[in-house]
Amino acid sequence: MAILSSIPAAVVWVTPNLYQFGLILIISICGTCSQLSMVHAYKLGDMGAVEPFHFVRLIWAALFGFILFGEIPSLWVWIGAAMIIIAVSYLAHGEAKKRDPLVEQPGATSN
């Protein structure tokens, strides 16, 4: 991606000043820590339990967009986010039921 984006970036490139470079450094450190935290959570917890928390990023993105840029998400953004969260939570719940031997499956007979 860096190779493809370097061509249009070269046309409008402005070298960041020291303050902007510091902000870029902070963003990169936070992004790296975020990814490492998610990988660690996937290692420790069940995917079905961890994945719904991954979508909390939608809420944070909307909040930061509002605070930093005064951007108010449209109704369609919230509808789309709700659909994604509901679908993934439903799938994760179903997968967790399949793996848990203590949860009785529909149509299964108990001995």
C-alpha cells in the first residue's frame, strides 16, 4: 500500500514540523499498543467473547469525530453500526454455544 500511495502523496507532500511529527509518533505508539492488546486478548479469551468488544471502536470513532471535528454521524451510520454489532454478536453467541458442552443444543438428546 505504501508503494501505491507514495505516488499521489508525492504530489501534495508537506514535511511535518516537529510538533506534527510528535503527534504522528504518539498515534503510531497508540495504534501499535492497540493491536498488541487485541492480539493478547484473542490469545487469552474465546473469540466469541472478545470480538464484540472489538466493535466498541465504532463508538469511540464516532465520539472522537464529534469532539475533534464536530462531525455528527448520520442515522445511516448508526443503523449500519447496529446491524454489524447485532450480526457479529449473534454469530459469536452461536459459535460459543456450539463449543460449550454444558449448553444444551436444540434437537440434541440428553443421556
